[in-house]
Amino acid sequence: MDLINWQDFEKIEMRIGTIIEANDFPKARNPAYQLLIDFGPEIGRKRSSAQITRLYQKEELIGKQIIAVVNFPPKQIANFISECLVLGVVGDDKEVTLLQPGKPVQNGQRIA
């Protein structure tokens, strides 16, 4: 494990967002959804590709609050531009469980 210093951690913008759209992503190399996430007025809406198809149906994702890193540069995945990284716990079988706040909070709030 590589250690980081406090200044490195402060550069990471982890924010709360609500998934407002979830679509199949057939061109992805691994099964994934294309997500549209609302991070509130300061950040706005961002798109993300998320490999969460094993544990989540797209219909149940709508309205779900998640935690994401919002200050990565955009990354092209197949024909899609991913603008943030949705965070989750990767299990031994590579299933991803989304990280979520324990209670509803305002979109855009920063994780510290």
C-alpha cells in the first residue's frame, strides 16, 4: 500500500450525487451502465460508466444517492465520455457494491 500525504487527499473531490438516469452500455468491454448523476448547482450533472450490473438493475438506480470522485479528467470508454468515478466496494468475485450516505443528504456535499 502506497501512503499519501494530507495534501494529496485534499485534492480529491468526493461528492454526493443522485443518479437521475441509467442506461445499458452495450459497447463497454465489461458489463456496465451509463449513468447521469446530479451533483447539485455547484458541480452540475456528470456522466459516468459504472460496472455495477451484477448487483443493480438500472430501474433501482434512479434516485439512489452515491459517492463519486468528480475532479478526474474526462475519460473515453468506447463511444462514451465518463466525467466522474462512482465509488464502490469491490468484492472477491468482482461484484461492486455502491458507496452511499447512511441518510439522504444534499447533492454536491463534499466527503471529508
